[in-house]
Amino acid sequence: MKLVALLLALVACRDRGAFIYYAPTPPEVVDLMIRLADVHTGDVVYDLGCGDGRVVIAAVRAGAARGVCVDIDALKIAEAKKNAIAAGVADRIRFATADLREVDVADATVVMLYLSRGLNLRIRSKLRGTLAPGSRVVSHWHDMGDWAPAKTVEIRAENWVRPVYLWKI
């Protein structure tokens, strides 16, 4: 059954012929993303492609009012729910099994990404056109093409130097 779910998720997550797969964000990168986004009380933090929910859980624990975990993989959403319950923050997080390209992000003040460059480019205009002025977008590893970030920080994690980008709407 898990194999069937994995195959369906891989087929559903094609990104121009390349498969998207889950790679967890290292804890030190999660912390940097939260700091770079300046997450504070009142923020609504979305993680598009949330995996196990670690970024939204950390954001809510850091003071965000609410969080939204979005992933196309129902098994990852179930894992994110379990992790949020264990962290004591599940009541402040909404979980959506959905295609991140189709999710309404209008109420987000912060959007977190660890996708592919191709997916970043495909959702870039949606983010710029939907998010309110002052909203922040943070991406681990992948940029947004010619949309120049307000700030880029590099961090060493798991023997890799990883860029983390911040854009402000």
C-alpha cells in the first residue's frame, strides 16, 4: 500500500519530467528560515511542500499566530499532523493535502519553500500577485530566476553550503 501511495505521489508531483521527492530541511536551516522571515506574532506561515511539518511547527513555536502545512502526499500530511500534536501546536496549524500550485495563499504573511527551481518559477507570479505587501517568501536552496532576493544567506548544514533566499512583497 505504501508503495502504491509513493508511486501515485511521484506521478502527481512531476515537475517538467523530473520527479519531486521529499528531502527534510536540516534543523539549522529551519532556524535560519524563521529568523530570515522575521516570524512574529500575527504571522500566518505557509509551507508549500511541507513534508513532515517541521518548518511550520517551528514557526508556530517561534510565535506565529497560525500555520498551514500543504503537501500533495497524504502520508506526509499525516506525519506533519502527528509531529504537530507531539509539539503541542496542532490546534494552530491547518493541514491540506493539495497541489501547492492550486492552494490559495492570500492570507499568508510568510511562505516557506524547499521545492525545485522549476516549481519556484512556476509559482512566483502567483506569490507576487496574491500576497499582501510586506509578506515574505523564503526559499531554501532554490532561487526565483530574475526575481532578485532582498537577502541571501548561506549556511553550512549536513556538509553542504546551502543558500537561503528572502523576498519581500
